[in-house]
Amino acid sequence: MIYLDHNATSPPRPGVAEAMLAAMTATYGNPSSVHGPGRRARQILDDARRAVARLVGVHESRVIFTSGGTESNHLALLGLAEAADHRGTILTSAIEHPSVLNPLERLQARGMRVIKLPVDAMGRVDAQDVERALTPDTRLVSIMAANNETGVLQPIAAIGALCRTAKVPFHCDATQWFGKLPLGVDAIGAELITLSAHKSGGPKGCGALIAGAALPLAPLLLGGGQERGRRSGTENLPGIAGFGLLAGQLAGQIEDESQRIMALQKKMERELLKSVPDAIILGSDAERLPNTTAMLIPGVDGETLVMTLDLAGFAISSGAACSSGKNNPSHVPLAMGWTPEATRSMVRVSLGWETTGTMVDSFISAFQRSVDRLRKGSAFA
Ligand code: PMP
């Protein structure tokens, strides 16, 4: 199987599984215990926190380990809203991940105002829309760094600057950015940043929210007061050990790796457009993640193409993993102005750290064969 679905999840990088196993066996202690096994576990936790903080360019006191992107988004949104007594307005965009949009619906039901900013035909939020929508009533702005379906990068540095001037906290869901492009708080420009380990070769069920100590943030989980009281519960040490190892590895290779993957993406898109000339690459004129290519294939059902390619030995997806199989057209291309019918023809190919040129070459010919076969099939249907 050739795996080209890294935005759904990415296979573990070398060393990650071993670090996790060691944290379950050799270092089984509870990091809050004062005895030797506890202190050794605490060391793993501290080292991982330092590695993540260094990669992002923040002080380690700002790293709150969580169970992943979904929880980090909840903590940022629900935690800040509760601290603001559920009053005021939150600005977001129409293309956020459901783990942002769904908690915002709950906040709306509790009386907060939520404004969903539109995107243009390339899937970009306009920073000027953010500027126009900011008012003294705004409690939070939440805009993702890179869209999970299209890979389109959002103008987060500009939005961050606007929020700083307006003294409004900015939350950025950087789940898909993390591990695919160099990540620094300066590039992101947000004081609340969501990270997840499993989209770039780390373990599932582990992530972090980067949040300054001064930010009012009501914890979602109350209990033993772990993570400086911001996220109680005995830490997921195996996950955190794997996340720390990932962060350490990324620090040394993210620049070169993103260049290498971008070259593969460029070549793949060129060849795919030669073999299926009417395919439309979503966000083609926008800056995108170097690994993500979402396409509409006129006359072809995206899910059927995914299944055909699966049988041929290639794993891609028809959109976000969390919405595939649901038969609802994805909200992202719809927000870009595509019809529900066009949206159903979407497939997403996402490359990753272990993708090679040979894999991409065999994918290109399988893709062409599968599209041809489905189109011929539907012509006789
Ligand atoms: N935000 C984005 C943009 C994502 O792509 C995902 C994963 N699909 C999440 C949040 C949720 O992350 P996790 O799977 O770690 O909960």
C-alpha cells in the first residue's frame, strides 16, 4: 500500500514508537510521584515540553499537553469563553475544522455571538475582513494556520498583528501546519496555538495548546492540577514521549523536508494535470502546505475514486478523514463557492515524510488509469 493520506494521520517516524514503548515500560512512573520512578517519568515530561517549546519558539511554561488538536481547540475556545462569562463575540472563518466550528455552535447556544468570515475562491480568509469585524465586543479571533482539506495557508501573521493592536487574543489551529512547515510564534503571531502530534509522524491522542500564563483560560478538566492547573489528569507519558521525540527530530529537518516534499508536490500536480487536464486543484493560486493537493475531478465521484485507488494499492481521501464516509459535501469547497455536486468530486492527496518520488510516479499512473476507468464506466451507466 502506498500511503498518501498524511493529513488524516501520518505513520510514526523512526524512533517514535520505541520512545513510547520505553515510556510505558522502563519509565512507567507517575510524573507527580516524588520517588525515583516518578522523577524519571517527570524527566521525560520535562524534556518533551522543552523540545516542543523550542520548536515553536516559546517558553516551556506555555506548553499545555492535551489529547490532541480537538481538545486543544476546545480548551482555547470553551476555556476562554467561560473566563469571559460567555459574553461578547468570537470571530472565526467558514472553513475551520469541526473541532472549532462545533464548540463555537455550543457557545452560540449559550448566548455568545459567533461571526464566520467568508473565504475567497482560493479558500483564503481576507485579513481586512478580520480588521473590519473587530469591535470592542470581540473576545477572541480563531483562524486556522492551514486548511486540512486544501492545504491553503491563511494570513495568520497579518491577523495576529491586527489582534495585537486591538488587544484581542488570537487562537490559531496549527494542527496541519505543525511538522510540515517551520513553525515559530513569530510566523503564527498567535498567543493560543493548537498543535497535534499525529499529522506529521507523532502519536495519535497527543497534542498541545500553547497559551501564556496570563491568559484567562478556564480549564475543561479539573482534578489533580497537572499542567499548572490548566489540564488535570495523569499525563499521557507514552504519547508525550513520542511527541517530544518528534519535536526534536523536526527541529533539525523540517526546512529540508518541506523543500523535498514541495518538489514532489509540484511534479505530481504537473503530471496529474497532464493526464487529467480538466482536474481543478483547489487553492491553486494560493500559498499552500507543501504536501497537500485537493482536486475536483469533473464527472467522477470522489468516494468511488478513493475506493478504486484503494483496491489498486493507494491510500488517499475524499476530503477530511473525519467527514469521509458521511456523504455530506465538505463545507470547505462549498465555502469557496463550489456547488454540492462539484464538491462530491473532491479527492485529497497528502504527501509526507516517508513519501518518495517512486511512490508519486506510480500514483500518477494509477490515478490516470482509475479516472479513465470510472469515466468510461459512467459513460455506459
Ligand atoms: N484541526 C485540524 C485543522 C485538523 O486537521 C484536525 C485533524 N483532522 C484537528 C484539528 C483535530 O486534531 P486531532 O485529530 O489531534 O484531535
